[in-house]
Amino acid sequence: MKILVCMKQVPQKDAPLKLNESSTWIREDVSYEVNEPDAFALEEALRQKEKHSGEVVVITAGPARAQQVLREALAKGADRAIHLEDSAFVSLDASNTARAFAAAIKDEKFDLIFTGLQSDDYGYAQTGVVLAELLGWPHATIIMQIEMTDGGIRVKRELEAGYFQFVDMPLPAVLTIQSGINKLRYATLIGIKQAKNKPLRKVTLAEVQSAIGANLQKIERLYIPQKTKNTEFLEGPPAEVAKKLVEKLRNEVRVL
Amino acid sequence: MADSILVIVEQHEGKLNRVSWETLTAGQALAAETGWTLEAAVAGSGVASLANEVAGKKVAKVYALESPKLEPYTPDAFAAALKQFIASKQPKLVLLPHTYQVRDFVPKLVTAMERAAISDCIGYKKDGNKLLFTRQMFQGKLAADVTFTCDAPWFVTFQNGAFRGDKVEAGSAAAPVETVNIEIADGVVRNKPQEVFKEAKQAVDLTQAEIIVSVGRGIKEQKNIELAKQLAEALGGELAASRPICDSGWLPMDRQIGSSGQTVAPKLYLALGISGAIQHIVGMKGARTIIAINKDSEAPIFEIADYAVVGNLFDIVPPMIEEVKKAKAGA
């Protein structure tokens, strides 16, 4: 079982974000971390490898700083890494990111490709599915469980409103992994040491340039959302506030 | 061919998904603004009656895309069917609700058509002849206005709660419905989906609830959940929670609201002791009215609340329950 895990480096959850001068992206001087859903995707790949043996390869696109994501993955047990290294990769749309990945792995033969279900920065939730279509592979999204079957896999898809569904599908396939599918491991000291000697292949922008085109969509303006609500604060002793609230429920909200 | 907007509504087992009406409202607003014709489509097997339901709204035409291979849902069949249909109709804009199903097939569909989708939008703007679609970035900390730099058809998906489904305009007369039989070759559909099932026994679909009373860390202890439950019952609403409450096992996971739980847009969302982390906000900001009770006057939940009470929920909720009961009794 050979599994590729697509990972992304994103600003830390609580990092204060500042806009760049043209208000089209954030200023890069923030702290970064691995996109959380991608960490679950990696963990699932490692667990599948432990069950069925094989190889786990991690891939990311971004400037030099993004290598940290790959180093952490190698320390946790991934076998090797691919780094599409260029700051230009940050501004690619989902379609071009998938095209760059497809070009970088064209000489490889994976059975499965995992991605997190979406990224915490763009949040498009598209790259994995686009990659599947480019490769001509079947896919399934928001996966909570993966089992090997004769001739393929059986996955558990999370649907809305508490529903689930098992889907049987052939290999190779692309799966987008839901956060919480498993419990994340920590890298061990030995793992961190071993990671230093594991192979990391760098891919330049020039190597995949012919596969990518102009972005199909463009961020015209990035901004801090305006507060649109006119909040009315209700004050007074608790019994009085309770009365006021219920009056609002009856006369304004009209649910009583 | 005149420029048109195509709304693709979503159905499950013969019922239209409520968020479909929100997307239709968005379509009506965009049609009014651009002067483009609004059409709708529903895909599945035996969906004529659903197409008729949509035809009662203000749309120029509704298409029922029929194939036995569209039931049960698979991304392969949906992408194949919609590619055929959209390629033949060439609408300017294709609008869909940002549901799990849409997330599953739309990136495949747009890639097959060499187009792009601006996904999970919360609104739109028109700047001269340019359409901009607003979406949240960095988990809601920032917003972005995004445009297409490719040719039409342009695909846009709208977040649950971005538009008011109850504001969808009815038509003056029923719109014509056309059944389009779609051919999907054998071998196109590779996935074999099994029956849909629910894990939790008392699983509840909070997306359909009109009133939701939701608790966060401020409820402090499991036994205090009862107080919120009493308020929910008095109001005739459902009980829900933020992620930490469900992680602690105080309420089942299927009552969780937020990015990893359900996304809701009820008439009333009453937040008790919820600080309002973005992961929670994305799941409930579409509520028509938000009431927040929290001890911390700096809590971000107050940013989006219509009515706010800075105070101790344990002081305010008990008299509130009594007042609600009185009001319901007609006193």
C-alpha cells in the first residue's frame, strides 16, 4: 500500500493576521502550523501502513518555511517527502495546486492519496477532488473510516445531520479525511532524529510550470469583516432581564 | 442564447434540502441585479414532482434531470449528468448550496469542464459589470471578494444561511418543467454506495429546528445542562452545544453546532455561556435572531448577537423559563 498525503502549512489558529499592502493576502510574518485536517490525513495514512505495510509519502507546496510540515510528518513516521518549493505556490488556486501536485508525482504509482477535508486558510475544500479528476481516479470526501476489501476499499463517509454512509470503491483513489477520524500521535525523539536522514525531494516551480495555467479565480480584496449587527444590550436585575428577553421573543422575534 | 443563471437544487430521498431555497433566493436576487434569466434544475431518479415544487417559485423554467444512475448519489454520475446538461445550456452562472454533497462532486465537475468554483460564499457584490463573490477566509477572521478570471459558466456555492430561504419569491404562474433524460454510460460510476444510516439512536437534525437553545463552557457542569433543556422545552426548541460540551460527553455529538458539527439557520438561536469561537460561529451565524447570555462582556459572541445580556446565565435562565411558560399560557 503506497499512500501520498497532501499537506499544507497555514497560519496558526490564534495568530493575529495583518493584511499586506495591496490587501490581497496576509503579511507573511506570522507563525505557521500544519493544517489540522491534514494532520489527521497523515495519521490515517500511518495507521494504514502499520496494518498493511507499504510506504507513506508526504507532499506540500510553499516557500522554504513549509518544509517544517514535511519534517514533522517524517518525524511521525512518513517515509519520504516531496516539497514543491516556491513562494509562488501560495497564491495558486485549488485547480492549479492540484495540477502542480499531479505533475510532481507523474512518475510515481500510488494506491491512495489522502488530503485533509479543507484548509484553514482558503477553505475551498476542492484540491483533493480536483486532483482525483485530473488523475482520472474515483474519490470520496469527508471520510471517517477506511478498510481494505477484496479489490478495493470500503470507506465511511460523513454526511450531514448525523448521517453516514459506507461506500465501496476501487483503487487507486483519492480520499479527503475528516478531522477526528483518529487520535493524533506525537513525534518521538527517535523519530525526529531519523527524519533528518529521510529523503526529501525538492521540486521547483519551473519543473511543474507547464502543467499549471493562469488562476481561474482571483482575490480582488481581502479585508476584516464589518460588524453588521446592531446589538441591543439588555440590562437590569435578572428577573427584569428575563422579562425583557421574553418580551423580545414575543414582539420582535415572534416565536411565542 | 440569452444569458442565464442556473440554480441546482439538492434533494435527498424525494425531499428538497431546505438550503436549496436559500440558493434559489440568491439566484432570484442575482437575476434581478443582472437581468439574466433564472432557471433551476434538480437531478435524480423520479424527480418530476420536486421539479414541480420548484416551478411554483419565481423562475423561468425548471429542468428535471433524470437517470436511474443518479440514484443513489455518486460523484461520478452527478458530475457526468451535470456536465452534459450545463455544456448544452451554457448558463453564465451556476449556483449551488455548499452542502457535503456539493463539496463532493462540484470540484470534479468544474475540473472536467475546465472551469472553477468559488466555494462557500456568503454573498455577492456587483461592481459595474463585474460580479464579486464574498467568502470567508482564515476561518472567518478575514473576508475576501473573489472574481472569476476564466470564461463562463461560473460556478458558485453558497454557505448554509447565507440567504433567507423563506424569502424565496413565488411565481405568478407555475414555471414550465422540462424532463431531460440523461444517458450515463456503463462503467462511468465507480463507487458503490451502501444505505445511508444514523449512528446515534436519538440523532436529531438540528438544521430543521426553528428554535435552538445552545450551551457552551459557561454551563460549567453536566448537571446544569438540565436548566438549558428546560428552557428549550418551554420554548418548543431543540437543545444544542458547542464542541467542548460534546467532547466532554455531556451531550451527544449530533447536537454539536459548528464547523465540525451541524450548520443551522433557525429563527432563534439562544447561546448560553458560549464565547463564540469562529468554529462555532460558522455553524450558527445564519440564525435570524441571536440572543447571547455570557458573563464575559468581551466574548466574541456579542459581535453577532441581536440581543445581548452580560450576566450569569444561572441567574437569568430560571426566571426566563417561568416567563416563557407564562407567555405560552397566554398570561
